[in-house]
Amino acid sequence: MSMALHHHLVEVASGAWSFDREAGAARRQLCVGFVDLVGYTALTQSSTTRTMMDVITRFENLVGAELGRGGGRLVKLIGDAAMFIVDEPERACGIALDMVETFEADPSVPPIRVAVAYGTVVASNGDYYGDVVNVAARLVAVAEPGSAVATAEAVNGAGDTVGAEQLPARALKGFPEPVPVFPARPPLDVQSAAVNGARSAACAACTTGRIASRQVSPAGPRT
């Protein structure tokens, strides 16, 4: 039994899901995310098989590690992409942002893009279906490299932990109207406070270093 199916059966048993016996499926409010490795197709055309497999292995390990730290669950790997689920929008947006930052800091892998959507999903045999899954899958394909984006429902569910500055709506295949898109990142004032705090710490360190360098060793006895 796969780990995703195991978690799903546990949640159905605990009452977290609404189970339809006739359809053999369950429904629940859930965050669905997709993470895509940018530029992998081009990499396959210019790299050895060993290099490609090393990149994919590293991709899978980093994604799995971030999901483990953030409380998400891997649903499946799809070549150079991965699908995951998270119970809460706030946590899902945090995981998405952490993934982007982790890949940016690792020179052994290309950057990624991540998309998160929130709403009612249908679960069956360890996999997930519905508009929420479709919009997340479509959205990650048009997201900018090195970015984490979310739907309006995910941002609203995340509350004050995610900024409300909207990106241009995107036309997605299979959806009649452009879909509103938001960056899955903290509000601008929180980001500014973090940057200012880092600058203050850096300035304090520089000042301490300058003071230390100016200190003169005690003079020895005069002769």
C-alpha cells in the first residue's frame, strides 16, 4: 500500500472526509500543489543520462524533505514534476515558498516553480481529482521560474500570513475565465521588516568588527 493511500484511508476513517460508498470516492477541502523542475527538457538534450538521473534524484529528495518538514504529503512523482497535498492553506503556501528557496540555494539543480490551489477534491485509490487539482496543474505550467503562486482560495485560507498583492490573471486550459493568481509569500510589510532586521543585524556585526579592529594591545613597559 502506498503512503498516500495509507494517509487517505486513515483520514476517511477519522471522519475528515465525506465518503460516497456508491461512487467509491471521498470528498474534502484540501490544498493541492504541483512543483515543476524548470528547464529539464533542455537539460535532457544537453546532458548525460547520469547527470539527468542525478538531477531527478536530487529533485525528489529535496521535495520530499520539504514536505516532511512542513507537514505535506507527496501524492506522486510525474517525471520532472511532483504533486502534493497539504491540509491547510497557510502551511501549503509556506511549503511552496520554502521549496523555491531551497532549490535556489542548491547549485546542483535547476530552479523550480510551485502552484497551490485550495478547495474540494475527490479522492480515490490514493489519488486526487477535480477542478482544484486541474487548476494547480495548469497554473504551475505558466508560473515564472523560481516563483511560488497560489489561487485566491488558497490565499484567503492562509489569512494574514500571505500577501494579497495580485499578479495578472492567467488564462488556463479548460477554464472559461482567467484565473486570479497571487504570490505565495508573506505580505510586503512583513518582508520589509525581515529585510530591515537582517540589515540591522549585519550593520551591528560590522560595527562590532570595526570596534574590535580599533582596539590596541596594551603597551609594554617603557625602557
